[in-house]
Amino acid sequence: EDKGILPKCRICEKNASRSMSFGGPIWASEHFILCHASPPCPIAGWLVLHTLRHLPSPAEFNDAQANALGSTIRKIQQSLLAATNAHRIYCCAMAETSPHFHMHLIPRLPDLDPTFAGFNLFSLQAKAKLDPDRFAVPESECNRIASILRNHLQDF
């Protein structure tokens, strides 16, 4: 039976195995799965929302998936704001590194260096990979935020 899983797709493999950082999936539904970004991570609470099925963009979503996306993003943002005290939540889906729909939901924290605001946040992610001692947050903080979010989203 076709479950919309594409062999050799990194995100399909991650979804199927549920082998995600910081305790595994934070939340899942019939359409989506939410996880914390992999370490090294420059911001605790940097989340990634994937479709369960291998779909490159919302243009390929069926009506149920498309209808669920808005309320899913709203609920995740509400929970992430409460868990991190962020000023706002950045949402970004570019599909450059993988042809499987995934959206980054990133808290814009009050103490973020303005140099890394907006899309420049992705350069901070690159710096964390090159020099995690200087640019990555402790994994314990990512675990703490992931745990709070699991509790917030368990009944969604």
C-alpha cells in the first residue's frame, strides 16, 4: 500500500523511523509530524514541521492536508510563544535542501543579536554547525523546550 513514502528521502526515512532529536516527535497528526531541529541548534525551540506523505509543497496537498495546515501552524505558534517568550515565530518553507515539504518554525527571542534577525537566522544555524561551542545552545535547553511543547500539544 502506498503511504506516500519515497525511498532515499531523508525526511521520509526520519518520519518512518521516528528517529528525531530531543526525545523524538513533539507532536503528530494524520498529516504532519513536528520535531525539534537537529543539534547543534542555535536556538532552543527551532522546530520543523514535516508532512507525513512525501509531498514537495502545499500545491500538492489534498483538501484535508491544506485545511489542516493553517490551524496546525497557529497551534504550534501559540505553544512556542508560550514556551519561549519569543517576540514572534518565524515560519519558513523553501524546499531547497529536500523536496519533501518541511516548514521551519523558529522563535525570535528577545536577546537575539539583530545581525541574525529574519532570514539571517539561517546563517546562525550554519555557524552553530561549524562552531557549536560558540553558537549552539545546550542540548538540555532544547530538550526542555521540546518537553514543554509535548505537554502543550498533547490534546491538539
